[in-house]
Amino acid sequence: MSHAAITERSPHSPPYKRHRPEQTLLYHIIERHYPALRDVMAVQDKDLPPHVQQEFADYLKCGRLGPCPTSSWLSLLLIH
């Protein structure tokens, strides 16, 4: 979305409200258990595919202030 599209919102549009994934149960489950899953898999000489690892890393970044990779399919779960 371009900057112009953001600033030219209708006066009838609701105000922007930041999604707060860090306050969801899904976020807390992933934050707590994903590192253990990686460790267990490493002990077994296995790895999650790189794209799966990236999805989890991107999703966990969404709970911190700063850029949030919005393409993550995990973040879409929070919208619905």
C-alpha cells in the first residue's frame, strides 16, 4: 500500500489499530515450543525446511516492535 493510499483514507474509515500477535495464544505457544522443537530435531540430525524456519522466525518478529513481515502465513491466522 502506498503512502498516499494511507494518508487519503476516508473520514468514515475506522482508525488504524495495530495487530498484537504477541498477545495471542498461538504466538505464546510458538514462542515457547518452537526452540525446543528445533533442538529435538537437531539431536535427531534433522532440520525443518528453510522456508518453514523462516516462517516461524518472521512470525515471532511480528510480536516485537519494528518491521513485521506481513507475508507470513502464520500472521494470517491472527486476522481470521
